[in-house]
Amino acid sequence: MVLGKYDFSIGDRVKHPKFGEGDVIDVYPLKDETVVVVSFEKLGQKKILLKYGKLELVKKEEEEVEPDEET
């Protein structure tokens, strides 16, 4: 899902200046905004409006890649 400056996906590791690091557990539209739900280690789940949240991407969730079959 393209969200302006960032492309957050479920499973991404993000950092918030006040809440610290956490994992993205949901991303959804809300009217003209995008909400990112993050599970923070110390605070639990927080819903953050992407426009105001100042989230930084720490680590992108790696997609599972099927190994090439050798013939």
C-alpha cells in the first residue's frame, strides 16, 4: 500500500519519537487519512494517523520468497 512518503506494510518495524519502536499490525484508510496501527513493546497498540505520526521505518518486513527449483 503506497502511503505518500512511506510504504508501510503489516509486519514492518517502525520507530515513533515518543513511543519508541514497534511493529505495524494494521494499515487502513480513514476518510482522507491513513491509519497505521502499531504494537509498541511498552505501550501496547496505538492507532496513529500517518500524516501526523512521524513514524520512521526501521526494518521492512521481508517477503517470503520461494526458492528456485533446480532441474
